[in-house]
Amino acid sequence: MNYTIDSTAFTNYWDLAVSQTYVTCTEIVLYGVLLLLLPVSVYLLYKGPSGPRRTLMIVTLVMTAIATVQLAIHICGTVLAFQMFWFAVQGDFGSNSVRASNVLKIFTILYTMEDFLLVTNNAITDGLFIYRCYMVWGRRFPVVGGPILVLFATTVLGYFCAYEDDYSRSGLYIDYRAVFLISLVTNVVLMALTAGRIWWIRRDARILLKSTSVHRYTTLIAMILESGAIYCLILILYVVCASIWGAENFSPLISILRGALPQIVNIAQIMMMVRVGMARSVEATSSDGLVLPRARAERAAPVFTGHASSVVIDIHASHDRQGEGISLKAL
């Protein structure tokens, strides 16, 4: 049987199918990385501090579940993209084709769901980042009040853009790049607040602690900056490429970045848990702890008085129950 199809239509449907293949393959590779990190992070959380352990395990499993659903959506989307290409080759993509219409409708619904899941996933991971910043700052709510409001606004705007992009009901246009840029700024601010706080206390701790102990503060700062920089870099690359070629462009680079975003947002957070959890395990077996009693700190340097002398530099940053000191702990 011979089929005839317009060359432009052939190119468009074929490029869509190939683009979805790039997206799915990228996501499969990164999902494999996530699955490798997951059991390690769960084990380290199980062995970690009892207070936040259950909550963080639940958050980790929720992020993994969302990543799994997003991967399933992209696999189904790839299959549907090739099916639409086949319908186009057969000439079965006219307005009267029920099959083609149903496939296109399912494809649109799937990617609306994917957009909503990406916004939800970003809200969860950024919320976790805000929680870390909040605890590192000694539970000072005014420090994270602004990021919380920005995250709420970004989430609402993201849901609206996801719906409008696929259905365009109201005709109100909001550039989707605004959501990514606001999320980028939020992550940069949280990195600066969290790492900056630890750096400030590290600067004072150099007077009182051994160089090997102070080095752990530096390591923790590096962990925070590295985990945040991974996601920020992907966001920057995606926004730049989408601005140059357009988000609907089927270029391999944009497709790869689209496939990376849903998984990197989870990998960055789980990798942080794994690295800090492993650091905690090493610290637990070391005789060179980082607990400095309040009285000793006050005698040695007046800077460690008041609230600052009982700050806990920890991803969960809870006060040390055995001694009101400065303690560097991990997940």
C-alpha cells in the first residue's frame, strides 16, 4: 500500500517522535541514577537523627514516586508520538479521524499532567531547601518568610502556565520562562542564605576548633552549593536554549534538557542527603567531634554568646541535647 504525505507534515511529526525519544532516553538514564541513590539515602536516613528521619524518608519516597510517574508519562508520550507519525503517514490525521483525534487528546492530557507534576516536584524540593535553611538559621522564620511567599507564588503561576500552555482557555499569556527564572532566583537565594550562615559561623569557629574540624564546615558548604548548582545549571541552560530556539523546537539539546529537568530536581536533593549522610557516618566514628560546650565557647571568644552559641550547624540543625554547643551533624 502506498501512502503520500506532505513533506512539511512528515518532518514535523517525525521530529516530534524523535524529540520524545531523546526526552525519554535522557530521563531513563537519570532515573537509573536516582534508583541507585535511593536505597543509600533511605538507609542513611534510617540511621540518622530520629527527629526528622520519618518526614525526610516520606519526602524522599514522594519525590521518587513523582519521578517514576513522570518517566511513565514520557514513555507513553513517546509511543503516542510515533503513533501520530504513523497516522500522518497513512493520511489518517484529518478532522474526521476519531483515532487520531483520541491519540492527540491523550497526548495533550499526559503532558498537562507532566507539567503539573514538574511544578509540584519543584515545590516539594524547594520546600525541603527552605526547611534546611530555616533549621540552619536556628529556626528564624523571618529569614525564610520571603522564600516561602515566592515559592507559593511560583507554584501557583506554574500551575496556571501549565494549564494555559496546553488549553489556552482565557487567552491570558504569561511567559513560561518567568516560572523557571523565579525558581532559579529562589534557589540561588536559598543557597546563599544557607551556605552564608554556615560560612559565618565557620569563620568564628576557626578561633576555637582544630583545622580538621573546621574543614567539615567547608565540606558542608561545598555540598550545599554543589547540589543547588546542579539544578540551577540545568535551569539556566534550558531557559537560554528555549529563548534562542523556542521551547517548541525539537532540537536534541532542548529535548535532553527537558528530559533532565524532572529527574535532576530530585537527584540534586537526594544526592545531598547521601553525601551529608555519609559525612555524618564518618563523623560518628571520628574521635574529633565538633561539639563545643557553651561555657568553653564564652570563655574562649565572646562572639559565641547568646543565641549564636547554641546554633546547631546541621541539615536539620536541632539543638544538641547533651550539651548546648555548636555541633556539625548531618542527615
